[in-house]
Amino acid sequence: MEHILGITDLFLKSLQKRDQNIVEVVSMIKGRKQALVRLKTSGFDAFFKIVTSICKKHDIVVLKMDEIYVAKRNRVAGIKNRQYFEIDIFNTVLDMQIQEFGDRFGGISIDLHINMSALSPGDSFTMFDASKLITLTTFYRDDFTDANRFSLSRELDLYYEIVIHDTEFIKLTGIAELATLMVT
């Protein structure tokens, strides 16, 4: 469990930072989910080696994975230990983690983050993409009419020309700083 939860722990702690880089968040979401999927598809053997070494260190008997699994009250389950511990326990825990990532950071949430990354002022606004920002307005249909989107497209081109040449904007490193500067 420590290994499985460790994959998400650093990610969750980084999400709690006050000054968050949205581009990094999108990358971390994808990376953590991929790590969980990779662990599910090919991580049981390495995981079992760790468990085995801990058991040996503490003189705990290690079950043989190719033997028949015996459930509580000495009932034979009709499957081998490996199937029970890998499929029924290990993969189930990983499936729950992957599902949770999908629920919290799937679909619209990821699209919002990706499109928001177009506002990132890092590296002199290299991530700026007016089309992503126009796409972002589709998530807020009640707030933007088609005429607003058309007008916004022209305004974003002007905005980009202003920010890449303005010394106040060049030194910004994150969206939080951009928002603060825009408000003041």
C-alpha cells in the first residue's frame, strides 16, 4: 500500500502548493495515472519481491504463489495464491486508485487544465494559444456568446502582442502572478 499510495502522495501534496504551475499539473496528472496503470500491468512481481524481503526480515512465512489459495475457515477457493493476491487484491486496489484519478481528473477537468495552460506566462508566454482560450469559453456557455468569442479572438491577438513586449509581464512565472498583475 505504501508504494501504491506513494505514487499519488507527492502529486496530492504538490496540488496543495499556493503557487501552482498549471502546465506541470496537467503533466503530473497524466504521469501519475500512467504510473498506476503501468504498476497494474507489470508491477506485481516487483511488489511481491518487496513483500517477500520484508517477510524474510521478520521471519514471516511467505506463501508459494503457485499453490491453491485457501480462504478463511480453510475453504479452498479454487484459485492459486497468485491469482488471489495479484488479481483480487493488488489489481483491485490499483483499479480503485485509477478510477479515483479518472473521476477527479478526467474528461472536462483535464480539458480545463490543458486549455488554462495557454495562459501560462512562463518562458515569455510560449504556451500562449488563443484557440485553447477560445475553447475554454465553451465550458462557460452561459457567460460567452458567439459574438463574445469572435471578439475575444481578436482581443487575444492584441493581448499577446502586449504581454510579450511589456516588462511587467515578462518576469511572471505562473498564472497566479498573472492574475495578481491583471487585477492590480
